[in-house]
Amino acid sequence: MIAASATNRVLATAFVVAAIFPYIKGIPGLDTQPWALGFASLIVILRFGAIGLAPIHFGLGLMGMAAIGMFMLEGGGFGSARYLIGYLSLPIFALAAAFVAGLDAKRMARLIDIGILVWIAVGLLQRFVSHDAFAFLISAGRSSQERGVNGLAPEPTFYATMVMLLVLWRALLGLRAWHILALAIVTFILASSSQIVLVILAACGVAVVTLLPSRRYWWVSLSVPFLVLAIGYAVTELTKDTRLGHLATLAISRPEAILQTDASINERLLHIVASIVAIKANSFLPVGLLTEQWTIHVNRVAKMFPDIFFFYETSDRILSALGAMIYQMGFLILPTVAAAVAAVFRWRQTFAFKAVWSTAFVLVFLTALPLTHPMLGTILGTLAYVAARRTDARPLRTGQRAGSPPTITGEPLLGV
């Protein structure tokens, strides 16, 4: 086990708290602040010898080294530097998360719980007391009365996305019913995020398929569609004057019109599709960090599907974290993907649970998150930990009382 010295605990706590609140004001002009990266870097520098290396770390490290080479060959520049920092931060966050989980996984789980409660509390205050409560803590806010509240994020979509990521992180250490309830409250009532609604619907679809053959949970599979319909009706009625309510109404009456009437959804989906199309267009070869050619490529893809996507000039930023990795790194992403898939298979959980978790994580990873977002590397690093340590975070077993803390068992992470 990693020695639980006072320094280790302080570094671990600071890193986890900074990862839970990545948008707290710091450097002007930046949404995601570098606090978590700073503490993660300190952990890696000071405690690297105590961190058990897993295949996920090597996969992320390979992309980091490739990014350094691309940056040097391309001659640098602001756009390249932005992506370089992203690719270097991913393995740093993953290593730090593995260290913190190995130090005290239960403490990590408790801090995540507190973080989720704080995110909900701030959202409730903004919804029912003051729309601008705690806005001074964030460097830039982008919202309106129709879109929902921001929480401790720059905009409602990032609010719901952040809580979704926290729940996915917590699920690796043991999930309870209130975590799902918290996600539902934030997504449907506070943030009113159509993006995370779609992620939840996709996860529910996977749950229906994977739970149906189960003798124990088949009734859950059959009840999910009715629950989704009931929630959809409630959302449509309760949020009919908001953007989410408008989209829900369109989804029921004219689903094909959503992409044509909502420019944000149209643009983000276009970037995801464009990154996937690039696999064939670029023969899955790395294209580098410079993204001037991305504007040409994304508009070419828009022309391929004129009935779906708008045709417009766009910035060189790729509005998908996973999409950026696919487009820029090509086949160099495969070691990380293989390591993550292997880690999921080694995770001691039911197949249905892992399938739902993987679906939600991949879909969120495809959204407009920057590669520097601390939760991406942190979740991958925690996944590496539970795979190597074989953490037991299964549902309640016979004789275990509801509300019992998650059980952490198994061998230390690769000798740590």
C-alpha cells in the first residue's frame, strides 16, 4: 500500500477537490482552470515511484510523446500548444488518479460524494433563489433563463456534463441510488441539458438490452421504456418554456427537425461525424496538431450530408475530445482504446453495469470537452486502478444493508 503520509493526503485531497471543481476562477479567458493539473503534476513528480503503471498509462503516454514530436515538427504555435498541453495532461491526470485511489479509495469516494452534493446545492440555489448565485467564482458564464442554471460551470451543458462525469467516476468505486437521482435532478431540472439527456437515453437503451436476459433484473429491463416515456412527458410539461422543453416537444412530434432548428446540436454532431469520417479519409494515419485543415474537412463532410448539417465556416477547434484524438492521432489512439477495453473487462462488475457505464463514458468523451479537462484522464486512471486492483464495487449482495459503503478488496495496484 502507498504510505498515507500527511504530504500524500494533502496532495491527494487537493487534486481530487480541484478535479471536482475545474471551473473555479483562475486564469482569465480559460474555462477549465489548471489547478487540478498543477496538483496532479506535483503528485507525479514527487511520488512517481509509488505509482503502479498500468497499460492505460502507457497508451496515454504514447500519445503524449507523439504530440511532443508533432509540436516540434510543426513549429509550434498557439493552436498546437493548446492540444499539446491536452495530450500531456491526460497521462498526468491518469497517474495522479491511480496514486490517489491506491492511497485511499474510500476517501476518494467520500470526496466525490461531497462534490456531487455541492454541485446540486449550488444549482438549487440558482434555480430557486438567485440565478447568479456563486457566479463570481467562475471566470465566464454563458446562460439564460431559458437554458437552465450553470452550477459551478460556465454554462448549463457543462454543468450537467460535469455531474455525469462525477457519477461515472464514483461508479468505479461503487454506485448508490442517490447518485443516479442526483444526475437526474441536475440534467432534467437544474441544467436542462439536452446533450446529457441523449447520453442518459442511450445508456437506458443499453440497459434494456443487457438486462433483459437476466433472471434477476429482467423486470428492470421491461420497466425502463415506460419510465423513459413518463420522464419524457414530465420534462415536456414542466420545461415547456425552456430550450430542453422545446427540444423534447420536437423529439415527440418532429424528431427530424431537431438538427435543423438547433444550431448547437447540429454543430457538435457534425464535429463528431467529421472525426469518424476522417478515419477513412486519412487512412487512420496521424495528421498532427495543426488543425487548419480541420475547417476544410468539416465543411466537406457538411456538404456530404446537406439535408442534415449546416454548411458554414468554423474555427480550428475540434468540438469533441475523443474526436480530436481520432482525427489528430489516428492509429496511435489504439493502444489506449485497447487498454481501456481490457480494463473494463477486468473490472469486477456485472456485464450490464459495465456496458451502461462504457456507453455513457464514450458518449460524454465524444462531446465538446477539452482534452485538458481533468475528469477525462482521472476517470481513465481510476479505471486502471480498479482493473488492476480488482475493486469490488458490485451491487448490494445478500446480507449487505442498503447504505453500506462500497467494499474495496483485492490486491494492490501492480505491487503498490
